[in-house]
Amino acid sequence: MKQKKFGIVDILILISLVAVIGLGISFIRRPEVVEQVETKVIRYSFEVTNVGEEFTDNMDIGDSLYHSSKDTYLGELVDYEASPSQIFHRDTENGEIVIIDNPIRIDVKMIVEAEAKVVGGILKVSDEDIMVGRGLPIKGKGYASYGFIVEIEE
Amino acid sequence: MKRKLNWIDYGLILLAIAVVSILGIKFGVNQELSTEKELQERVVEIEVRGVRNYTVDAVKEGDALYSNDMKHYFGEIVGVDSKPSTEIMITDSGDVLEVEVPERYILGLQVRTDISERDTGYYSEGVTEIKVNSIGSYRTDRVQFSGTVTSISEPTYRTDYLQIGEMTKKTEE
């Protein structure tokens, strides 16, 4: 029986095999990148506008607050203040815009305390970015609303 | 005796051709990209209208600004100013007036960025396309907002900028 000789194709196969094995080893031995995560307790103000007074009637200091759709924890309610909702009135007679208090609706500024992770410079509570201007659907035990983060204290 | 090629050999040859073609295409694309001019320093002005004092207070000079749409670094905020926000009103007498909106502000940002110029436009840090009058979503580490690019210009603050050492040297002279 005649012995087969090594051809160019066999060499190509060998090179491919070595390359695949090399890539596999380098992938397995790749060092894991461990990002340093700092945690800190923060307080952020969360503003809900144009709600009825029944909103705060159901609110208690110490309430746990959650993301309305994800059910993730967003912090503890440590304080809140209510003020009349604002109506921007375009006074076309005198040529000015004036703010008038809404007699039946209120704005509520909720102060929330939470332990935040600092990831890449951004504050995160349960993976939610905590930054001014960020809108979130938030809920307590017996109330819920959509609002915006307006202030952050670190 | 010469060995005949079988279907596995043909498959490998096709694979090799495919790899070479892909590399060729990639090389071609890279060559196209390499026609970009070098990054140039520019100051981009962004106007954020109708925001409250919370947003104005949360933006600081020296903050890094990111494009919220593209999730990329945009540049460094080198200037911040604010003024009352305005709207156009037609009064009962038919006059067209620009009137102030109480408790609302126009936030003006100057952002130092390195842009690359291509035939299709200017790209901040080579990634985020910037055009005057384009609206984008931006963020720093502590605040997010939408704003409109109002100008792209060469930095002027550098001409009289001196390092601390240079300032001392100049004073001694």
C-alpha cells in the first residue's frame, strides 16, 4: 500500500487547527475585568406633579419605594413636601406669562434615601441611573406615579 | 501519483477565498476611513431651553458630557451660562412679543471636543455626528437633558491661555 504524502491542504488544515486551539486557549485564559464599584448612601428628590391630595394621604415616612414596572427597590422615603401645582397662564391682555397656583392639585417633592453604587461615575440604585432630569415610574405600597429626579445629595 | 482534490479540499479553498475577501473588504473600508482628516479641537455650543433651576444647578464646568443617544463621550463642558426662557406671544392688541417664562431657563453650554471631518459631516470624538440645529440627548454623570447645537467653532480661549509655570515666567520677565 502506498503511503499518503503531506499536501498543501493538510498543512492548511494543521495551521487552522493550531489557530483555533490558540484562540480557544487565549479566550479561556483571558483575565476577567473586575470593575471597582464604590457604594454610598445618597438622598435624591423625586418630584411628582399635578396629583390629588389623596396621593400624600397614602404616604408615610419610612415607606419603601419601588420601580412601578420592574418592582426593583429605589430607596426609602425619608421626607416629602407638597405645594400647589403650577398653572402657566398666558395673559395675552398684558403680554406676560404668570404662574397661578392650582387650587385642587398638588406637586409633591419626595426625599428618597438609598444606597447607590457608583459605576463608571454614574450613581445607580438597583441598576437605575440616578441623575437629575431622569423620569421614573415610582410606587409605594398604596400609591404610584411617574415623576422626575430633580436634586441629588451625596 | 498526484493526489486528487476531494470535496473537503474544495470547501477549504472556498473558505480561504472567503476569509481573504472579508479581509480585503475590511482593508478597503479602513482605507476609506483613513481619508478622514485628523481630529481637530472645536467648541460646540448647545442650547437647552425651558429647563428648571434643578438642571441649571446640576451642570458644572469641567463635567464630561456624553451623547445619550450614541452612548459615547462628547466632550468637556468648558462654559455654562443661563438666562430666563422666553416664548413668543400674540397679545390681544395683535402685537407679537417675546415674553419671559417664569421659573424656566435657557441653559447655554460650551463643550470642548475633538471632531473629525468627513464628507458627510463633523463627528465629535469621531463618533457622534454634530450639526448646527440638530437636537440631541446628552448627559453628564449627574444630569440628563435634550439640547440643540447652535454653533461649531474654533476655540478662542486658547490664544490667551497660559499654564501656571508660563504665567510665573511672564510675571518675572
